[in-house]
Amino acid sequence: MNPKKLIYICGLFVALTLLISHAGWAQPKLETKAPVITHSFAVEKSYYGDVWKIYIEAEDPDGDMFKIASVVDQAGGGRYPTDWIIIKSQYRKNLRAYLQWNTFSSRAQGMKEWTQITLKVSILDKAGNESNVVVFPFTFETGVKVKQEPPAPFNQGEIPRLGYIHIDLYNPTLMGTTHWIDD
């Protein structure tokens, strides 16, 4: 066989192999199912600076829940970048736990009474499937009595904390100014 033809055939074989493996044809993809958030709860109002606990119960038939996405929209302030919490291996099939958000932020000094935010939480699995999105409206109010005891199924036994939401709110009325910084 001519050496040029042999090199051409080998090159074609290598290119075809790379194309097939890159496209995923070499290994059949298994159908995976998205996680499902079955129950959720969070109080709807509290003092600015309070610890806010967001309770979720979820399941994934594939057992590959990977991370929790938390997205905040603030009235007058817009959307904050997504915060991610990685799910520990023991909770990847079933979880009943809470996320903790310490709402105080030095950037939000002087947070106005009645400031409204909306927290959206979903779960992604390792295959990239996203669960249903649960929405938690929240208003900062003073003088409210907050019921801290969650309802069923979150009032049964010890509920673990999955992690902290790391989103620092800011006071939109102070955007573009620096007068709130102590001199």
C-alpha cells in the first residue's frame, strides 16, 4: 500500500474516532431524572440582620443531586449573582435540611423598612438537570413577631444545615454614594 494512502487512512480513522467520542456516540447516555423539591418553607418577614432559615426537602431518583442555586431579586436593587451550595454525598438522594442566610451586610447599612426581596432556590444534579424552582418572598420589617418553628415535615427531629447563602445585600437608595461609610 502506498505510504501516502496509509497516512491518509490513519488520519481519517483518528479524526473519525475523535468525532465520535466527542459527540458522545461512543458511550450511550443514560436517561437521568431531575431532582424534585417536594416541600419548602421560610418565614416571609423579619428584622434586617436576622438569621433566615430556608427549609427544603428534595429527592432525586438517580441519587446525584450536586448543588443548590440561590438567586435573589431585590425590589429597586435588581438581581444578585447566583450563590451555590455544594450538596454533601450523604444528601444526594434525599435531603431534608435548611439553608442559612445571615441577612446583615455592611453594604446594606440603613436598609429601609419594608424592603422586599425574592429568593429563588433550585437544585442541579451532576448531569445538569434542574429541579423545580421554589420562590420565597421576604420583607424586612421591625416590630414583627416571627414564628421560628417550621411546619411539618421540618418540625420532626433534628434538621441539618446544608450551608450558608453568601449574598450581601445593599441599600439601593445609597447606590453611587459613599456617605454611609464611617469616616
